[in-house]
Amino acid sequence: MPVDNPNVIDAVGVLPAENQVVLTIFDHLEWNDADNHLLTLQAKINRYLAFIESGELLEKYTAAADRQMRVDVCCQYAPSSDGERFLERARIVVEGAGFLLSWRVLSVHA
């Protein structure tokens, strides 16, 4: 259910201490084809926003009521400079819609 399947919400969790619902995107793609990667990630973020704004999130996860919504992009590979610029612009747009967007690179331990 990774980033390249825009029709699936990868994961939803509640952080009671932060009063947040976190919708996680698992981004396993490398950044060697940044243009396609960015289009794929944009489609996934848009799907998550539609999931929240349509009320579908609250229908499926009643614990999400009255909590801040955050989309968290978990990258397997560090974003390219284009990727970082895209994520920063996306963060501004998502915040303008009343939600949060964060991203991080997952560390892999052998």
C-alpha cells in the first residue's frame, strides 16, 4: 500500500497526547526520476486530503473527531532538492486547508 497506490490510505493512527490523527504515506521510491516521483506523491497527498475533507476519515475512524489532522510522509530515501521544495510547498498548501503535513526519512538499521 505504498505511495504508488493513490487509492489506498497507507496507515491511520491517533496520537492522544498531541490531539492528532496521523495519516501516513509510505514513500518507498527513489528520487532518480524526480518528475514522476513528485507526480505520484502529489496524487497520494491529494487523495489523503480528499479522504479528510469528504468526511470519509471520520466515518471510518470515529476517534479522529475533534483532533488535528496531520499527513506524514515517511520516505525510504532522502528527498532530492526538487523533492524538498515540493514538500515545503505542499506543506504550505495543506496548512492553508487547515491540516498539517510533515515528512521524514526512515532510518534503516541492519
